[in-house]
Amino acid sequence: MLALPTEETTVPEQLFLVGNLGTMITYGAITVAVAVPVGRAGQLRSNKLAVATALIFLTAAVGHGLHAFLAFRNLDRAAHSVPIVWVWALAWWNVVCCLAGVYYWTLRKRALINPGAIYVDPEAQRCFAEAAAREHEAATREHEATAREHEATAREHEATAREQTARATLEAVVEHTDDAIVGVTLDGVITAWNGGAERLFGYSAAEIIGQPAALLADASGAEAQRDVIARIMRGERGVYYESRRYTKDGIPVEAALTLAPIRDGAGEVTGISVVVRDITAAKEAAERQRAIEERTNQARRMESLGKLAGGVAHDFNNILAIIVNYTDFAVEDAAGNPALEADLRHVRSAADRAINLTRQLLTFTRGDTIQPQDVDLNAAIAEVYAMLGRTIGEHINLMAVPAREPVVVHADPGQIQQVLLNLAINARDAMPDGGTLVLEANTAEIDGDEVDMQPPLPAGRYARLLVSDTGEGMSADVAGRIFEPFYTTKPRGKGTGLGLSTVYGIVTEAGGSLNVFSELGVGTTFRIYLPMVAVPGRTTVAGIRQAPPPHGDGRTILVVEDEPALARVVTRILTNGGYHVLTATAGAEALDLFRQHGCDALLTDVIMPEMSGRRVAEVIHSSRPDLPVLYMSGYSNGLLGTTHVLDGEIAFIEKPFTAHDLLHKIAEVVGEPATTPSR
């Protein structure tokens, strides 16, 4: 019970007592309001901020109670005096209140609550925890999504890097492959050009991109190209074909082309990729192999025919011996009967012709008896020339061109004469309206790789006989069979078909070989190669060109040869010898190349369709009169000179020639390098 105040009690003290009591009750109610829900929720340990809040209000309530108690004690100062211990208790309790406040504010700084709230009630804390959990879960999902996005980005970057690496590798492969890889539009305009194309054709990418692909082909090649592009546009996936293309310098290239369509994302054909492979060397090797096989088959065929002819000749000789002897007996018995005697002499004459025929067969088959000895081919030519001069006819211009020095071979002299006579008679028959026949003797060096020698010979220096005419000539098919026994193009009854077979047999028996060069309507040249015999005390010409030929030093040679295979061979020889080569297969093409590039020397075939080599040289000399010219031909120099196809004082090399001979000859013609190149 509170004591009633006396009249001494002041109004302020009463108000202080009432205020503290009211504040104590209010703080106590707040403490209960805070602590009871927390206790019911079982969060007295977990909800530290709520407990700290209740503790503050509890300490404040107790403190205000102490203030009220002290105020009550002071209402009657006389009856009640306030002990000092209560004053100290109140002071220390205020310290406790401060510590509770510090503890509260420490927890509040760490807690995430709304600024207007003083604590988190259990329901709010549950909602907050749920929200926090949801936020954490959302953050976790976002983090996982971000991680997945980063992983996808990393995978995309890795795939892009791999694709870029693969593309760079592919570009490097395309750029450095030996094959030419070219991109063209459907109109045939070049859009891509790799390093292989630069090396093959000589054009840089800057020079050729934007130009028509037909620039690399001739008229027929451009037409074939248009047809192939049309096939690609009609839906063909890939087309392979072979065609001739030309380099920047006009050199022909045998090319294998593979074309494939280039499609956009919608599958429409937007361009064409072309892979070009140089098969010049492969085709040359195939042609050489084919020639070798034909030569081998020819040798086998000749051997088989020789065995057959030899067997027939030996048996037939026995029959002829009986016929001849019994005919002679009958002639003796027919003495005094002129008619019968004349008939028997006709039989005897026919038998003699049969004997000669079998002798030719035996010569062809190497079955006849020969007596080899050293023979000077110059002397053999002189004897045959004297013999033919009386019999060959006035309509034939007969020429003899002996070697400058004796050319000695080991052979039967009668057979050498027979070779020359048989070839001369064939040449006369090929010139019914007249012409020129040339007999020559000289020496020649061969490298052993010639494919047109029958039979082949090892490399070395040989004596050579040449019999050339300006007659009707032969086709390639006829030239391939002329040495077969009984094969003839003459009318029935005009030839036996054994003349050239006999020549073949004599030459091969002597260890030699033959070569034939002929063109229809132009003429024929037979070359006979025989092993030489060294003449004591005489220096042969063989040692003159044992040294390697001089280097070309990049000088430009314009080569004109209408036979593409031979043009490629000559180009390769000169290129390997250090020369820069411009190649043309016709006179007009050669003149165009000369106007565009110029040259340091001209190497041209003599006889070509449309424009001869002589005419090409004349046109070029009209602007470059000092340009050196080297002529080449399958016909001998003697024949061309006597028929006025070429002048006598010209540079000339006969086909077939070796690389060694050609490089030496072209070096003689070109001379020392010019101080200022003509190109």
C-alpha cells in the first residue's frame, strides 16, 4: 500500500512517482507482449533480437520501478530515509540497461529487418526466413543459370576456336597444295585462286581474280568449260574431265579438272569449285610407256615373223634347188628345140627370182651368211651414188652428202649397199612425178631413251646413214608396219614387201637400229644407226661435247613445235637447262607470244601446217633482224638444203635429238648473255 502523501509532499515528486509507475507498467506490458509470442514459438534461443528487445524493456521496467520505489521513499523524508545502497543499485541497474541496449543494437546491425521495426516477431521471422530461403534458392538458381550460361558460352567459344582452327588448317592446306584450286561463278568468272594455281599458271591472285576462266584455255577448251558448267547447273554433283590449259607465258599444260557445285544455305548453286592437276608429266610417261609397249610388241612380232620366214625360206631353198637343177638338165636335153629351150629359160629365170626372194628372207631372219669387215660409209655412199646415177632416172635429183671425216662401221659391205639401194628404190617409187633424194653419212649421239628406235640402242655415239626423199610420205599406221615381211603399199605385182624387212634384218644383224620420220605429202627420212669403229690416228668428234652444256641464265627461248608432246619435251629440256621458255604450237600463236613477251632466240620446227618455221622467222626478223634462230626437223639438213626449204648457212638440229645436243646447240646459237634482257 502506498502511503498517502503529507502536506509536505511536493507535486513534482508525486508526478515522478506516478510517471515511473506508468512507465514501468508500460515497459512490463511491452516485455510480456514481446516475450510471450517468442516463447510460444519456441524461439527464445533462436530469435536473439526479440529476446534482446524484451530484455531492454524488462530492464527499463525494473529501472523505472526502482525510480518509483525511491520516489515513494522520498514522499516522507522524515519517516523514511533512502539508504545509499539503493542509490548504487539504481546506478548499476542503469548500467545493465545500457549493456542491454548495446547488445540489442549489435544484434540489430546484423539483423536484416525493416527500418521501422524494432525486432522480428516469430511470424515475421518465419516469413523472412521463407523469403530468405526463397531468395537464396532464387540466387542459387540464378547462379546455376549463370554458371550454365558461362559454360555454354565457354563451349561456344571452344567450338568457335576449333572451327577457326579447322578453317585455318583447311585454308593452309588449300593454299599450299600442289593442285590448283579455283573458285568461279556460274558465268565463269574467277573468284578464288590458291597458291597452287599461282605456281601452275604463273598468274598472281591479284592479276587473275575477276577475269574469265576462259583466259586459261583455247577456243575448244573454253567451249568444253561452258558445257561442264551447264552440267553442274543442271544438278550434277561432280564432273571430271581432261583438257589443255595455258600458263601466263603461253606454255600448254595438260590438266585434269574436277568441278563441284558450291551451294548457299538454301541449297542453291552459287558457284563452282575447280581442282586442276597438272598431268603433263603423267601423260608423257603414259605416251612413253605406250610407245615402249608398241616397240616391244613390234620386236616380238618381227621375231615371230622372222622365225616363220626363215623356216619357209630354208625349206623353199631345197625345193628351188631341185627346180633349178632339173631345169638346167632339161635345157641341156632341149638343145636344138628353140621353142622348148625358151620356155625352160623362162622357168629358170623365175627360179632365179625365187632364189633372190628367199635370200632376202634369209637376210631378214639373219640366217644368211655374211662377211663383216670395216666399211667407210662415205665410200659406200659414193658407190651407191654412182650406181643410182645411171639408173634412177632424170626426174629424180640425186644428192650425196658425205661426212667430213671417215665414218667406219664393222659390217658386210654388200649388205650396206643393199640397204642403201633398197631405201633409194623405195624413195624413187614414192616420187613418181620427180623430187629430191639425198644420201648422207655422219655421226650422232643418242641417250638411250628414244622411243622411236627399232630396236632400241644403248646410249653412245653411232655412225649414221640417212636416206631422205620429198615423196608422198607415210601415215603413222603405215610407218608402224613397214618393216613387217610381205607388208607393202605398192600395187599388186609391183613389190614383194621384203625390201624394208631386209633392211631391218641387215641393220639389226650389224648391231644397229632404224628410225623413220615421215609426213604425208611432205616426204620421208630413214636414219640407220650403226656402231662405230675407231680409226687409229684420227680424233673423233665425240669428245667435243662431253662437257656439260652452259646454263641458260634465264634467257627466253620461243619454241614453235606443232606436235604438242614434242613441244612439252623441248620445253622441259630448256627449262631444266636454265632457260625461260615460251611455247607455241602454231606460227600465229608464236607471233602473238613474241609481240607480248619478246625472246632471246627462236627454236622452231621447219615444216608446220599453215605457217612454216622459215616464215615465222622471217616475220620476226622484220622487227628483230638480229634474233638468233635454230631450226629443227625430222628431215635431214641435207634434204632441206637441197630442196631450198632452208639456206645452207643456218643453225639446224635434227630430230630426234638428245637433251645434251639441244642444250649445246641452243647455247651456240644464243651466245653470251645480253647485258639487257629482251623481255
